Amino acid sequence: MIEKSSYWPALLKKYDGVLKVDSCVPYKYLFLNKEGIEAFNRAARSDVYWVSGDSFRCLNQNKKYLAGLLKDYTIIELGGFDGSALNEVYESNKEYEFEYINADIGKGLQLLMKNNFKGVRNVKYSILKNNFDNIEFIGSIKTSRPKAILFLGNTFGNYNLKDGDVWLKKINNVMNKEDILILGFDKRVSAKEHLGCYNIPESGQMSMLAAHSYGLPVKKLRSMMIFDVGGIHGGVVALDKFLFKGKNFEKGNFIEVFISLKSSLSNMKKRVLASGFKLKKVLSSDQDHINHLVLVK
């Protein structure tokens, strides 16, 4: 049992420069337990945490364009959860027949997708158990249409800069000339605004639950959100000394659980162009936090 006092009220910190982390909890531990998944789902519905809400808003406010575009492709969404991200796109153009594949390793997704698509009749859907880290599997998917690969919201921001650029080059290599990539990112604003976005109980709870699943001594830890030049670092800070997996941790050491990088539109354009893509269109909402780039080879 994780004590609420270990993650709420939140500890928030602005760091000038590039944050040096003392250790990391592997990202997969965020979603290894039911409590962590439930916390994420609550965060996604929060009015404070704009990342999920504005991603949906961006897609919905561009639904006519997306429906006209995606009807000619087999849609492959990376980490699509229950498949609901494009529901309004499908609903707005019921004369089209969409093909959708959800590439996700989450538990119980078949039932969640079945429930989601009960009311959406113009979608032929399936699930593929694959982790989007190993993006080479895209090349082995046989489809009768070109592929539209969707990496929505700010999930791409969970990669550091080096790993993200490697991922972009890998997916460019496995795509055919006719395929497209729709890539989301969270536009950089002020440190105060970004820290405020993550200033909800669920952010800290997820970090503590991941630390617990990893085996860290949670009674000697406190959740913390740090904003540096790259973006948000969510994790835990040591309240006292302890030994874990042969490593000595000192009071004040920061153990990273997740990152959520933020970027300007100009910087994202530079990154995708350097990876071999061409920018076809930029999609945004009236709030203009999450942008989605429509990219071709």
C-alpha cells in the first residue's frame, strides 16, 4: 500500500540546465499493476492534465480532414489502448469503411476494444501484441492498403532526444513510400505551465507505484516532478540512504520513472526532416498544446 502522503501534495522543481538523474526505473513498470493503469486513466480524464485532453481535441477538431485522409489507409495505432482516439473521426464519416490495427501490449485490451467498437460500425478492427519500441514489426504487416502509422498525444516525448531520433529513423526505414506517419508532441510553454499540468495526485502515485513494482524501498522515497530544458522528469527522490541492487543511494538522489519531453514546432520539424521525413500538414486545436504532424517519406 502506497501512502498518499508520499506523493501528494506534489513536490515540484524547476531545474536550470540538463537534469542529471542518479538512476532510472524501466518505463514498463508504470503499467505493470492495476492501480497504475487506473491512475493513468484518471489522469487522462483530468482537466488539469492537458496532454490527453488536447490530443483528443486536436483529432476531433480535424476529424473531417483525418477521415478523408485515413479512409484510404490501414490505420496502425501504436499504443492505442481501447481504440477510441479516432471515434469521432469514424462517426463523422459513416460512409467510409476504415481498417484499424491497435499495436499494444496492455492487458485486457480485446474486451476494451470490443466495448468501444460496439457503437462504431464502420471500422474493421484487430489487435496486434507488439511493443512500439521494436518498431521493425511494422514492415511485416501485410495490408491491401498503404499504412497510416499513428503515434498520438505525447507518447513520443517519453523517449529522450537520442532514442527518439533513433526511433524516427527506424520507422522511416520500415515504411513504404506510400505510407504516412502521424506523430504527436506537446508544445513547449513555460516551466510553471508544464509543472502545473502534472500537478495532480495521479502523476506522483504512478511514480511511487512503479518504484514499488521495481522493488525500491518506497518508505524511503517521495515522488517529485522536475522540469529542465528538455521537459518533465517524473520520479522519486530519496529521503534517506539505502542500498538497492548493489548500488548505494544517498539522500536527495533522484530516480527517474518517466520523461515527457516538450518541443517547439520548429525543433520538431528539424528532427523529423533530419530523419528523412517530409512534412505534409500540422494539425492543432484551439488550445494548441498538442500538435500532430502528418509526415511522408
